[in-house]
Amino acid sequence: MIKVLIVDDQVILADSLRSVLNSSEELTVVGIAADGEKALEAVEKLGPDVVLMDIRMPNMNGVAATREIKKRRPETKILILTTFDDSDYILNAINHGASGYLLKDVSSSTLIDAIRNAYAGDTILPATIARRIAAAAQLVGVNRETKIKRKFGLSDREVEIALMIFDGFTNKQIAAALKLSDGTSRNYISAIYEKMGAKGRGEALVKLREAIGE
């Protein structure tokens, strides 16, 4: 039996969700919390397998609650269920450990399946939301490239390598990924460090982080 905690400040909706989920032989609703702070208390006390989390709530919103729950109980799966399909909320929720994101107009069967699949370890993203995330991620990537290029005057290839350094690629991994010889890869990296005014990888990472704003 999959234990589910519902977190939503709309009492009527929360009660309706409880009825829907309890209709499944595989699910049992162990509690309802009206905001993020109460959700933290309920998770500690009830130990749910899956948390069905609203986004906009008083005291502590769903994104902040997701972050805290995943810190305290990493094994707990969190599904965001909300009326808002804003890409910023989506990215923040996923980045803080949510297993997926559903809009409140989903059917009962879809919601039950999503909880079951999240519990099994799947990521739940409707096609429309997945497209928004892809578009937002692409925009973030373009912004990172533009910031680095403007800050340090790097070429397109140097920007590509600098981002790989930022993402933790070793020199050998960079050479292999870009089909460069080890010597050519080292030359590019040395040129990048020189343009950045960095004495090595550690200093370069600091400067890259400052330039990108992460």
C-alpha cells in the first residue's frame, strides 16, 4: 500500500483528492496538511511514500517545502499538483527534488497512475510541461553562453569547453567528447584560463560561477 500525504490549503479540494485516492486499492491517504510548514511536521510524523504538493500556499510554499522534505527524507517522492503551469515553478520544483508536476485538471485515473509511477521512481511530466521545461533549459543554456562570451571574450569553441569545465568534465573527457587530441584540448584550456585571468581550474570555476551567476 502506497502511503500518500496531501498538501493543499483548499480544504474542499484536499477532501476531494482524498476520496479519489482512497478509491484505489493501492493507495491510502495518511494525512492532509494545509501548508508547507504543516507538511514538514506531517512527513516526520506519518512517513508518507508520496507527497501530493500544492505550490502556492501560506506560511511556506510548495517549492520550499519540497526542498526541506527532500533534505530530511530523500526517499519520499513529491508530486507537484497545481493550477499553475508557469515554467519557473516547474523548474524550481524539479530542481529541488520533485518527482514530477501535474496540473489539477488531470483525470482521477491519470493522478492515481502518476502517484504509482512516482513511487516506482519515474519522473512525471505531461507533454505540455516537458516542452516548457525544454524551452526554459535551452534559454538558460543560451544565457550562460552569452554571459561567458561577453565576460571573457571567448570564441564559440572556447565557450563550449568552458561550460564543460563548469559542468565538471575532466580534460580527458573534454578531449574525448569533442574528438580533440589531448594536446589540442590542453591548448584550448590554457587559452581559456589566460583570457579569464585564472591560474588553474579552481580559480576558473570561481570566475565562471560569478559570470554565470550560479
